Amino acid sequence: MPTGIKPIFINNMMSTYGLSHPHDSKVFPDLPEHQDNPSQLRLQHDG
């Protein structure tokens, strides 16, 4: 794989991961609904 394409590929995977797991505490550690105590918003997404 050319080195010019690899960073784009990795960034695309990270973006997809963020969209697939919008309430992952590792992706959004600063949002309160993404902590151990889920808010109603997170419960709706999980449901």
C-alpha cells in the first residue's frame, strides 16, 4: 500500500468507528451522556 494512501485509510476507519459507536467513551470522553451513568439520550441510542 502506498504511503500516501495509508493515512487516509486509517482516518477513514477512525471516522467510521466514531459513527458506528457514537457513545463510546473513548471517542467522546468529554460528553456527560458517554460516561458510566448513561443519560436518556444514550439509552435511546443503545435501544
